[in-house]
Amino acid sequence: MSHRVTLLGRVDCHACDQAKADLDRICGELGVPWEVVDVDTDRELRAEYGDRVPVILVDGDEHGYWSVEEDRLRAALR
């Protein structure tokens, strides 16, 4: 099964930058595609997730927020 990871974040967010680095490394190692979506470009996303960024989605479902839990993410992507 192929997975898809989405990082919901915003510009000038240190935690989001760290999450990007973590996802780049982890998803790169596992060959899993991932993307970044800026919550501030969409009113609904900002209302839903804006207070918890970065938020990590796996296959469209919320997996975690504020930081990447590496072991948990790797398990979800296996």
C-alpha cells in the first residue's frame, strides 16, 4: 500500500521547519511522498488546525501535531 504524508504548517514557524526536516529525512528513507500545505492560505484549514501546527496527516487522517513522533510515524508508514 502506498501512503501519502501531508504537513499542515505556516510560514515563519520554527516547529514547522523542524517537522519539514524530519519528514524529508523519514519519508525520503521510506520512499513515501509528502507535501506541505500552508494553513494560512485556506480559511477552513486555519480554523481547524491553525492552533496546533505543525499537524501531520497520513493518508488524509490526522496522525499527530506539534512534532513528528518518528517511531510512531515509521510504524504507520509500514
